[in-house]
Amino acid sequence: MSWSTAQVARMAKVTSRTLRHYDRIGLLVPAWTGNNGYRYYEQEQLLRLQRILLLRELGLGLNQVAEIVDARHDQVAALRQHHKWLLREQERYARLAATVSETISQLEGGNEMAADRLFEGFDVDSERQKEYEAYLRARFGEGVQEHLDESKGRMRDWSDQQKSEFLAEWPAILRRVAELAEAGVAVTEERALDVLAGHYAFVCKAWTPNKHSYRGLGEMYADTEEFRSQIEAVRPGLAEYLRDAMAAYAEARLS
């Protein structure tokens, strides 16, 4: 049995444009194309699309998704791992929902929450964090583990206030970088390098990247869907600008 692009788009709740894009980049090639030029998909392609969409839900970029679905892994074993991850995330989101509900109740005049309850459901060592670590190791080698361990070691000892202050810096940094992009400032200009020095200092509060790993962090910002969507929400094209600016800063000021 086969399904047209329009039928697959309706079933998978994606756009036909998305399916055509997946075809163009070789991520999801239709089973066959009719004489009328219409694309048709069969069961094998539907299963592949399911995996693609699942990996996108995990926050992976298209390049990462392609590497995984094209690898010679046991599909059932891989899906079992994804299923375990989803169940863990389901439980974590339930805890987050309860935390938010309790916070709303407090703000509406209910009982005051204990300070540590404000962060129930937030998991520094979450499965998403492990996904990022696996991506970094695969792309930049096992040497990156030293930096990952350094980051987790530092942040583990932070107070709740330190964590909040650290997280609050990120949006302000993105706005400053967005202003550079908006003004057409070249990433190699001193003005841009000075702004990136602020970002580097921000990162160094958690871990101390060298020239190679700081450039790699910029690539992860641009390639990983969760980071990319967050950055692009500030300004379209900002993820690539930030990546290039970090590479320029690494080249000019790091060793």
C-alpha cells in the first residue's frame, strides 16, 4: 500500500513542504514517483518518518537525525531506547506541571512553597543533557568529556540563586549579539569580539572552553534544534551569526 505526500502530511501532522524538504536533502526519499510527478510513500518510509519526527522531538538537528537514521542500528532496539526516554520525560513533565500548579496557587494567596520545591522537575543531569553530551562526544571526540565534567561539577555546587542569576544572563547576551547582527557588524570587528568576550565570560562560569571547544559550542548552538529555535526566536538568522561570531572570537582571542 502507498500514500501520497498529502496523505502522509495529514497523518504525520507535518506540512507537505516539510516532506519535500526531507526529500531534497535525502533524509526521507519517497518509495516512488508517479508519471504525474506525485511522490508516494510506503510502510518503510512511514516508519523512517516516525523515527525522524521522534528524534526531532528529542531536540536533535536534521544533520544529527540523518546520521542516526542512516546508521546500521537495530530499529527495534533503538526505538526501545527512545521509548524509555519518552517515559522518563513524561514523568519529569508531570513533576514540572505540579510545580507550576503549586507556584500559581502560592501567587494567588495559597500556602508558601519551600524554596527547593520551586525547582522540582528541573534536572541538571536530565536525559536531554545526556543527548547533548553524546552529540558533543560524537562530533568533537572524547576529549570534550573533561569540559562536560567540569561544568557539571561547578554547577552542582551552585545555590538556587546562583543558578537563577546565571540563566538570567543568557537572554541579555542574545539581545546584545542580535543588536550586532541587526546593525550588520562583521563578526571579526572589535565591537563584535568585545560582545563575545561577555559571552565567553558567561560560559566560563560553568566551564572553561579552549579555542577548539568554544568554536564547537557555537556549532552546537546552530545545529541543535532546541538551542537553535531558542536563539532564532530572538532574531531570524541569529544562530548562524552567533556561531560565526564565536568562531571569530576563538580564532582572535583564544588558544
